[in-house]
Amino acid sequence: MNRSSPSAPPPALSPPPGCPAHSLSPSPDSVDSLGSLDSLDTDLLPLSAATSAYQPREVYRQLRERYGNVARVELEPGVPAWLVMGYRELLTITRQEQVFSRDARNWRDLNEGVVPPHSGLLPMMAWRANVIGADGPEHRRLRQPLDDGVARIDQRKARLQVEALCAELIEEFSQRGRADLVNDYATIVPMLSIASLFGLDSAEGQELLRALIALFGSADDSQDGNRHFEEILSDTLRTRQETPTDDLTTAFINHPNLESDAERLQSMVVMISAGNETVTAWISHTLRLMLTDPRFAARMHGGRLGVDDALDEALWRDPPMNNMPARYALRDTELGGRHIRRGDVLILGIAAANDDPAIRPDDTAGEPGNRAHLAFSAGPHVCPAQVPARLITRTAVNTAFHLLPDMRLAIPTSQLAWRPSPWTRVPVSLPVEFSASGALAPGPR
């Protein structure tokens, strides 16, 4: 694949220099030859190149223009997948589990050895004994403990705890007059907030965070990160079995639907891993939006649009999971004009589907309060923790703008870089500057 940079800077809505989207060379006449995952093609777009692009929506648009709503992409060298970018097509695969399964044991390329056992994809995509890898009655059995766990969260108490944590973190850097809102703030708030619900302390939460960053990167250190992540949670599970307390770990131990320590552990893995990485991304993108978009920046000065409007717009523009793994075809079928074979893997292109011209015909912002986006997926596997995720994100964003009202982005938006991952889109950093006068005292808002 040709990744050489163009000689002139790209326009605002073009892929960045070096982005493989510049190399989407097959002509429209050749699309029919790419009708299955077995078709030979040495020039597939690596999915991580889209999530790390300066303008990922433009990359997805070029894919759609070339291939339609279902495009062939590369997960890692030699491992192809279907990227489902159509809003209606995405609803189809999330709602028809009798055709599109969440069980990775149906993945043909994994069963046939195309995906090697050391692949960095496996911590995110291999089958686990948890709710993510199950369908039908088994999924409902494993889903109930998560729903019950979310329902038992005291939202007022949780908001006050998150607010206190945010104020404490801001106090640590407020005298410097500068900070990195990703690494000093957005990555820490959700992990410590969620970890505390399971009875983990701050040091354990920081360890989990480092392991999770590796896991979601799906690179060479992904499996090591996954092992360390599960070791920490296994230790917590054993401790709570000996000394029960009023936390979610103990609640999972006692839940009648969880029949083994493996299922209890994997339920913890799902809630902590999914909640942390996605909320980190949501906080980061909302802060970035409010710092760079005049409509939302005006909120700091009494503008009409507020934090919740920015939260929703961030979910439309940059959903926490740009691409979500995965569905596996249980039989030969057709989707978006493509022949899908039994065992093919399909990736939920959430960011692309949110930008589908069939539902968003222009590039303008949506109506305030519009939550028809697919940021939380859809169907039986829709995210069970939308309420606590919004609570943490809203509190983190509100507290930052309340305590640091004059903060501003310290670099041009075009200089922001992104953590490598085919799935999530989290800034490497979000440097800001502000008056070094100390944070204001938090209070009711």
C-alpha cells in the first residue's frame, strides 16, 4: 500500500498525509470482484488507519463512495473483515442474532488459523465466557447481573464521588497553568470511578488502566495487558469471597445467574473494560468539542447550548467505539449488496453509520438532544451502562469547565494525535492552558 504523503497539505475534510485512504485505488467497475472476503486484494485499508486519521469521517466517506455501505478492510496484516457503515445495515446485524452471532467461535479465519494464536486482536475478539460472546437465552442470563449491578448504583452518591475526584485531580495541576486533559484527567476519572464501585483502591485502578490501554490497542502487547488485567480482578474476586463488602464484586459473587468464578470474573472484565475506555473517549471528545467549537465554547459565557448538547454531539461525531467488534455470520447471506459467507467477521462501523447520508444528508450538526445515534450499539447487546456513563462524563466535563473557566487548547486541533487502535479513538493528549490561580471550590451546579 502506498502511504507516501502528498506534497501539499490536505484540505480540511481530506484524509491526513500518509493516510491509506489516499490509496483506495479500485475503480467502481472492480467492486463486484470484491464481493466476498476471499477475493484477492492486497490493498485493503487497515482499520486502525481510519481511527487514527485526522478526519476519520472523510476516510469512511471515501470507503462508502468506493464500496457502498459494507466495505472490506484489514484488521491486521492478512486478516480481512467487513466494515458495516450503513445505519440500516448496522441495525440489521445487531438485531438479527439468528444470522449474525456475537460468538467468536463462529469466526472462520480464527478456526482455520488465518488469525494466529499470538494475534493482538484476540483480547478484544476471542470468545470469552461472558455476556459479549453469548446470544439468545444465554446472553439474557449473563446480561441480568450487569443490569442489576447498574440499577443498584446510587446516582447521587456516585455523582458527588466523581465530582470530588475531578476536583482533586484538577487541584493537583491547577497551579501549573497547564495540563493534559487526557492523561491528567480523562483517563483517570472513569477508571478510578468504576474501580471504586468494585472495591478497588486508587493504586489498583491505575494498574488496571495501564493494562487496559494495551488491551484496547490490539497490538503486540495486547495479550500481556489482558493477562495482567484479569490477574488484578481475579485477586479482587478472591479477596471478596473471603471478605464480602457492599460493592459490585460481592454483588456478582452472590448473583444467582453467575454460575462460576470464570463467569464472575468475565462480568467484571466487561463492566470495567468497556466502561473505562469508552468514557475516557467520551470525556476527551466532549472537552475537545467545547474547547474548539464556538457553539459549545459559548456555553462558558452563558450560551444557549449546554454540556448535554455537547455530550450528544460528541457521540454523533466521535462515538467512543468508532468500530466495535464483532458479529459472525451463521450462514451465507447478503448485506448491503455484498455476499456474506458463513463464518465471515463483520465490524460495526459506528462512526461511519452515524455519518450515513441516508440519515444525516448534510454535514451540519444535528438537532440538540437528538440521541438516535448508534454510539451505544443497538439490539440485545446495546450498552447496559448508558446512565452511569453519562453521569461520569457530564460530571467530569462540568467540573473541568467550572473550575478552569478560562482554559483553552494549547495547540492547533490539527496537531492532535490518537492512540493506536482499530476500535477506539482517544487523543494521545489534550494540552490546555489556563490561569494559574488555583481551582475554584466545587459547588452545586
